[in-house]
Amino acid sequence: MLSKFETKSNRVKGLSFHPKRPWILASLHNGTIQLWDYKMGTLIDKFEEHEGPVRGIAFHQTQPLFVSGGDDYKVKVWNWKQKRCLFTLTGHLDYIRTTYFHHEHPWIISASDDQTIRIWNWQSRNCISILTGHNHYVMCAQFHPKEDLIVSASLDRTVRVWDISGLVKKHAAPGINSFEDNRNNRNQPDLFGTSDAVVKFVLEGHDRGVNWAAFHPTYPLIVSGADDRQVKLWRMNETKAWEVDTCRGHYNNISCVIFHPHQELIISDSEDKTIRIWDMTKRTCLQTFKREHDRFWVITAHPELNLFAAGHDNGLIVFKLERERIASTTYQNTLFFIKDKNIRMYDFDNKDIPIMPLRTGSGTYTPPRTISYNPIENALLVCYTTDEGMYELYMLPRDQKNEGHDSIEPKHGTGYNAVFVARNRFAVFNKNEQQIYIKDIKNETTKQFKTPASITNIYYAGTRNLLMTTPSSVILFDIESRSIIAELSASNVRYVVWSQNMSMVALLSKHSIIIANKQLEQLCLIHETIKIKSGAWDELGIFIYTTLNHLKYVLPQGDNGIIRTLEQPVYLTKIANQNIHCLDRDGKPRVMTVDPTEYHFKLALVNKKYDEVLRIIQTSNLVGQSIISYLQKKGYANIALHFVKDENTRFDIAIECGNIDIALETAKSLDNEECWKSLGEEALRQGKHQVVESVYQRIKDYDKLSFLYLITGNTEKLKKMLKIAELRNDYMSRYHNSLYLGDIEEQIKMFKELGQVQMAYLAAKSHGLEEEAEKILIETEVTPDKISSLPSNGILLKPPTPINRQEQNWPLLEISRNIFSNSMLQESENPTQTIEPTGTGMFDGVGEWANDDSNDMPDLTKLNLSAADAIDVPLEDGGWDIDVEIPLPEEQLPNSNNNDYNSVITQGMSRNEQWARNSNIAVDHIAAGQFESAMKILNTQAGIVNFEVLKPMFMSVYQSAKSYFSGVPVSQPLSFPIERVWDENPHKLLPYVCVTYQNVLSKLQEAYSATTSGKFTDALVCFNTILNMIPFVVVNKSSDLDEIKKIITYAREYILGLKMETYRKELPMDNMKNIKRNVELAAYFTHCQMQPAHIQLSLRVAISLSTKKRNNTDEIQLDYDQYNPFVICGYSYTPIYRGNPVINCPYCNASFKPDYEHKLCPICQLALIGSKASGLRNIVENN
């Protein structure tokens, strides 16, 4: 039995699978109905309206409905979409045992302890028939899946078959008066029954009450189970029914029994805590599955899938009887697989051919788990995992194209797995002995050796090599030299898939995939929340894999995505371009056609095959937000412009990649002020001041425009701006422009217009314009003696005259246009035309201000501007053709053998980038300012998730890694890196770290002193600080690293002990429960691994407390066994004795009960309890 899903709950009395969705309904003894998703393992919803146990539950086949019946005598119909009860059907007078929907009619059948069976119409919401005849509780009643029959089981020791064809005819074609009849008879049920449903057969044979009866889905058979512990098989025809045989084996009451929907099997469960599988033809028990403490009450089968569910005392279990994965292997264009006890060959271009049958024994047949093919000897190894494992070696016929070969007696042996390792050798793995046997094609052992570690399986890894898996790693082993070639950390690998050229391997676990090269060097790691089923490589080196729900891909670099959804799981066998070959769970070869454009495009982009990228862009309809986001994430925003149709997104991407031409074109169509501002900022950053000028004109940002004219030395435009300010009556702008121009007369004129005559006089006097100053005095009749503090030697100050008027855009480094730029240029230009040099304006002058409705602005002089001013040479046919030849001396001619598109002086790596590259520990990434990568490292290595506590340490480390020198006040200070390791080789440079091992030791001594003094609060602060400091400590020796680990242990034990002691002191001693808890905590405190002096103090406290509470001879029964080793749970402060389940904090290694998994550790307050981590690194490996 393969368990797929389990729940823990109250006793489950009823179960029902949804026919399409991965859902199961469970009705509980406490009155709750639970709806579970058994694929995801999540509780979807709960329904709680019944009073008392709910025994009957069933989904409708097509409608979003389910029906339930309980001990409150009510039948309820629910809508799971609306999450509510639609209506309640009343009429039963005792507990309701089962409820089911009819497969065609809108009917519900219910069986009750009131000795009746009722049939309800859930559309009209009334009872249409009452079946009476049983003289004890009716435990079960079901419709036949196809015929107009009902089977019922009762504690009166009988199974009855009812004919309801009369009822079907009555309700199939209602007459004219049927509505009136239904209305009149709705509240008048016939308590004595009618001829609509009559008893056809009464099956007697059980010695005690019958608990369950069920029809076979296709054969005229009935199976029943009773309190006499027997399963009986009945056959019926049109006239009679009789007992066929009895299956014996259960040793307590049988609760439920059903037929297997697809095989000739019977499945029963019982109060003897077992599920038994019976052969329907031989009536023998094939398998028994037992639970130690749970009685089974109900069992059900999925209507379509090979799934079953059983309800027991403490929940339910969803299971399969056997694996559905077909054993298969692929060689070149041929697939070999096992189906229906036959070795079959499938040509991917032809058809499925059975080669020969398997030689199965007379016992229970178990499908093989794996097969391995040898093309040279044309041999096939078939491996089974029953008991100790077994393999069979078949020599296949050479003429495989013909069908119907007789079975050849295979060679066989014992082994968990067997794979070919050479042309005439295969390796057999004996799991119990941990031995590898190398055998020849005659099945004779040529050599044997012990496995290098405790391994779980072996896989093919090329000639003379084996891939061995352990619970935590994968080993590449050379069987000739018997040595380990490589090892990779990988947990619980279940399947190994090699690429076609054996250069890469995919290691598949239950929820993760590791891609590695042939030296077992990890390339990427992919995590999935849904179970991974299979995978295969395509010829380009892309790994395609399936989960329960999706077909996905992953590139060797780690980029992954979804190709399509799957209705049912499939097992991939081969990838051929857009054809995905696979096997379904029925063993049928299938071909799925997909569009591989997306992952081919990404692979070409990652491998920098730009010609292929361009071809895909031009020939494929590759669109979507995911592609755009991917290109932006990978730094190819210029390529993303090919796929963007939305103008807003296109503008944002154009700004991101600095493409002013496209940004300008898009901004014109959007005509949004925010877009114009963004365009202006980017154009200003690139020095394209002509575009900036046009942007400022469009958004009427006069102040910035004036300043632009000032720094470019354009005094003519400044004069125009002064005139515009005057026309706009903007005196502040007018004053600024006059200052930029040094036009004092304009300033005086403006002050006079504003009535600020004194300011006008001061301006004239200060700049030495005596005549103008005298005129102002005469006009205002102000004497000079009333004006004080005037400069005695005022002169006219003029702004410096621009020496070089900046008319062109600032020069930029010219790079060759790449193929994507050429492509975009060809899309927007006629290829036969040459691109004219920049001369015509993209803004025809500043006169665009005239677009304003208010005609108070004069027309400005036309400007010749272009958004393509970065291209300073003529372009033809989309490329740069520089025809000017500059003669150079022979020895100065450059050696231009490279074919790079770009000849750009690239910026080297910054010191921060060098630090992050050179180190794999978190503190160096923090010093480099790479906080996000540092957090990921700490999370991976130590499971740390609470970084808020570490924020002060982050900032201290970052700030202390550099020294700063203040220069000019308006500029940023200069920073100088401080290294703890300096070398001429930039690959060995590492930053200074302010947190040292000595700091930790000092803090540890301080914590010890506080503990000795009884200052527990201060001691806790010190020990917590130590745990916060240790991730930032770097050591150079392994001995120091061991000491760091010890200090973590000390801090953990002291924090645990001091927290317990603090909690103990706060407990009120007002009742016996608290007194008992107080003594227990004192006893637990003595088990913390502290310094001897502190252990003595804790022992004194425990002894003193026990004496005071008169507990000298265990008068108070404590939860404390000094003879059984234990650890203390850091959450509940209770012991976890040896042998009980325990989980740990990945950082401080504090122990906890499993109930506290995925909670924040209360000891270190940094990591999640029970999360996986690789281990904290505090030492840098030598480069």
C-alpha cells in the first residue's frame, strides 16, 4: 500500500471522492464535515451544521453538491461553491447510516436505523419513496451504477436487492397532473411502502448483522461484509441470486467492503485494524495492511483514478494498492517498457509492439520497478523491489519487429537494483548486505565489493561508473579502481536522468531537482511544492519535467517556467523538438505537442547566441509579461522593446535601457507630464540637452529651462526667457533671468514697476549706476542721508561672457550598433533609404509653447533638434559605415582580429563586488553592502529569518569596512576600503570585520559574571548578544571554528536555563499544580550544560526547593525521570526523553517538540524551528 495522504482528526465515519477535483469529503463522529485537497495536503473547508455524528456523505457526479446524513435524523444537501447548506430533508426517525446520489436521476437514497430506506428528489425536495422490509437497522443502501436496482444491508442478517424500475417509470415521464399530485402528497409519505420499489432478492447467509453491501460496477455480483467477520460474494441473474463463496480472515467485525473498480479484487476493512485485499476469482487474501491503534470504519474508491481512502479512529488515509509508474527505459529512438506482464517495444516513429511475456510465478504479481537495456547484447534487466529485491535478465530476440515471441526463461537473482555498466557486465546492489556484485551476461559473479557508504540505490553513470545515492548525498563511483570520483550533497534522490551526451545529470527528489555536470558539480537547484514525477532532456540541454499538475522546464543556469498544465500525471520518455513523448498511468504511449519557443529563446539568450535570439524574435510570436520581466531581470531591456506593445511599458523600458529615441516617440503618443519629466531626467543624464530643452518647453518648466540656457551659455535664449517672464508677469522668474544676464537696468525697471523704489535705488547705487540712482532720488524725494550702509565703491558686476557656447549634445562613447539595434532600425526604416544626418528637428523649435490656449507667449526661434543626436555619423542600411580613413604609422595600427560587436571600455569590478565574489560567508557580503545576498546566505546556512534583530550588527559591519574623508562640503565624502586580507591578487581581497572572536570571548566572560552575580536579566542580554554576534565572526583556524560552535552551545544552554529559572520565579505558589511545576523546573535547570560552578548553584536551588516543599522522597510525582536521558523543549520547558520525536533549531540547535515546527526559535530568536540548513560558515576557504 502506498500512502498518498493522511489526516489526524476525530473518528471518520464516511468518505467520498470528488469525481474530477483532487478532493475528498470526510464526515466525522463529532458532527464536522471536512473537505480536503489530498494532492496539496490542505484542508479546504469545514461544514458544521449537523448535531451529532455524521455517517453518510457523497459528492454529486456533475453538480457542485454533496449530501450528508447524521444522527440528528436529517439529510442535508450542500453547495460546496457557495459553502453553505441549501436545504434539509426530514422524515427519518432514527440515525441515518448512508446517503448517495443517483447517477442519472435527481435522487438521493438514505438508509436509517428506523429500518427504512428513503429515496428523495433533491430538486423538488420531497420524499418520493419509502422502502420497508428490513426488521433491524439498515446499515447501507446504494443504487446500482447502471441498472434500476438497489442493494441494502441490515443488522437483520440479510442483504436485499430492490427493483425500482416502477419508480423510474413513474418519474421518468410525468403526466399532466403530476405537479398537483406531488403538491398534495408532499406531506403524506406512505409509511407502508408502494409497488414503486419491490424486493427482488433476499440474500441470507451471514450469521450476524450485515454492515455493508455493494454492487460490482460491471458484473452481476454483490459483495457484503458482516459482524460474523466474513466477506461473502454473491451472484445474481434475472430470476435468482445465490452465494458464490466466502472470504475468511478478519478477526473482528467487518465495517465496509467494496469491489476494485478496474481489477478483479475485493477490498475490505474491519474493526480488527486491518485493510485486506482479496482475489475475486481465487477468494484468497493477497495483502493485509494493519494499523496499530486505529479501527477502520469505512472505505471508498475513486470513481476514475487508482485511489482509495479509508476512515479510522483518528483520521483518514488516501492510498494506492501499487505503483502506477510504468517501468521503462529509452535507447535512441526506441522505448522499452513493461505493460500487462509483457515486455513491449515502442518505436517513437512507429507503433507499440509486444516482444515477449514476463515469466511471472504463481504468486502475487508485483509490477517491476526499473528496467535497464543493453543494446550490444540485446539484453534487458527487469528489477523488482519485493522483499529483498529480485532481478531477471532477459535476452531479447533480434527480430523485434515481429510480435508474439515465446517467453524465454530468464536468468534471475537477488538484488534491490541492477544496471548495466559495460557491454557484457552489469552491477547488482544488495541493499541488506550493502554489497555490489559485478556479473557477466551469463549471470556469473566476476567481482564484488563493499559500498563506500550506506547507500540506498544505484544508477547508471556511464561505462565502468555507478551513481550511488545515500540519504543525504550522491556519489559518483569508479567500479574499476573502487574509488569515489565525486560527491554531491543531495537529499533523498529518487530518480537520475542523464542528458543524451552524458554531460549533465538531473537528480530528482520528491520536491526538488538538482542539475549537475558529469563531475557532479551543481549547476542549479529547483524547489517545487508539488511532487515531481518524471523528467527528460531535449537535444539542446534543457531539462523538461512533470509534476502532478504541470509540464515544466529548467535551464542548466536555473531559469525555469511552466510549459502547460496536465490533467493527469504522465511519465516523460523522450523530448523531440516540439513533441513530448510520455507514458500515462495506463501504460499507453502518448505524444504531447508543445511550443518550445520560450525556453529555446531563453537558452539562446543565456548562451549569448544572439543570431538565434534574433531569428526567434523575427519568426515567432513570443509575447507576454513573463518574457518582458525575464529580459529586464537579465539586463536585456533593449531586447524587451521588441515584445512590448503597451505604450506605458514601452516607455519605461526605453528609459531603463537609455533609448532616448524610442522614449521620445512613446512620450509623444502618451503626452503625459510624468513621462516628459522622466524623459528629461534621462536625457539630462546622457547630456542630450537639446532633448532636455524641448521637454522643458513642453511641460513649461521655465526655471529649469533658464538654468539650462545659463549652463550651456545660450544668452540669446536667456533674453527670450526674460521677455517671456515679463509677458507672464512672473517677477521672480524675471528677476532670476536678469541676474543670469547681468541686466541691472531690467532689475531696476522691475523694482519700479513693483513699487519697490528703495530696492531700485539700492540696486542702482550698489552697481555704480549713479545717474540712475539720482533720478530715483529725485522721483521719490528721498535724501541720501536717510539711506545708510551703502557700498562706497560700487561697480557694475556682469556675469562672465560664455567662451564656448554648447550647441551640440555632450559627446558620448560611441559603440557599434548590435544586431538587435540593427533589427529595430530595419523595422522602423525603409532598408533602401539612408538615414539622413541629424539636422531636421524632432521639435520644430521652442514654438511648441504656442500650443497653450493663452496666446501670451511669443514664438521662439526655430531650433534644429533630433532625438538621434547620439549618432554623429551617417547610417546606411541599419549599420554604421565609417568611411573616413585615418592613416596611422605601421607600428600603431591596432590588431583587430576580434569579432566583438562592442569595442567599449568597460568598467572594472568595484571593491564591493570583489569582496562579495571572493567570499562565501555572509559577513563579507554585508561589508560589501550586499545585504540581500547576505540574508540568503544566513537563511541557507543557519535558517535565520528574523533579520530585524540583526539590523544593528549589519549596519556596524557595513560602516566599519570603510573609512570616510570629508572633502568639499557640497560633495559626498570619499570612502576608502579597509581590508583584513590584502593581496596583489584581487581574488584574495577581503574586507575588515569589526566583530572578532575576542569580542565574543569578552562578552562571554561578562555573561558568566552576570550569571554568577545572579543578574539573570543582564546575563540573558549578554548571551543573546553573543548569538547575534557569532554569524558575523570570521576565524582563520579550524580550532577557532570549533570553539565558536562550543560558544553557541554554551549560550543556548544558559539562555534555556536562565529563561526557565526566570519563569519559575514568576510562578505563583498558590496551588499544588504550580508547586509541582516549580520543583520540576528547578530539576530541569540542573540538566543545562553550564559551568561547574553554576551547575552547583542550580543543584543547591533544586535541593533547597524540594526540601521546602517537602518533596524529599518524591512525595510530589514529577514529570522527571533522572534515569532516562532527555533534552528540554525550549518552548514548553518539558523533557523530551530519548526515543521520542524531536526537532531542532538549525542555528542554535535547541531542542523542541514537533508541535512547534516552523515557529521562531525562542532561544536564539533568529531561526525557524525545524527548517533545513547547511551549517553556518565562519571561515573563508583559501582561493
